[in-house]
Amino acid sequence: MSKICQITGKKAMIGNNVSHSKRRTKRTFDVNLFNKKFYYVEQECWISLSLCANGLRCINKKGLDAALNDAVAKGYCDWKTIKVIG
């Protein structure tokens, strides 16, 4: 799966490694992603999301249902890509 947060839409950025002699080579700045399980009360099931630390803070602030609805409305994830565990 790609390195994209399903809640905030953050993805890896591309930048430069800069050595002491100021030589530049390309590198990627990856997102702080981790897989987390949540109990989705509205559907009464467990779901697994790939999200970053900022996405977890958004869920704690707004709630799981509101954060998922916002992410689907903005196009960061689909209802089909959310993995239902059981």
C-alpha cells in the first residue's frame, strides 16, 4: 500500500540530501505512518486505518465518524479502501 494517510491525505515529499560540500542528492521525506484499529460504532465493526500522527489527533478531536466523512468528502480515501476487520 502507498505511503499516504487515509485521514489527512499526507504523503511522502521529495527533497535533497545536502552534504558538507553542498552536494545535493535526491531523497524522500516519508510520513510518520502506522496502522491502527478502531471500533466504528455506527457500523458496529472494527476497521483498520493507515494514518499519521496528525490523523490520529484529528480523530481524537472530531471523532471517528466525522473524520472519516471529511476524508471521504475531500477524496483522501474511499469507503471501499477502508479495511473492515470483523
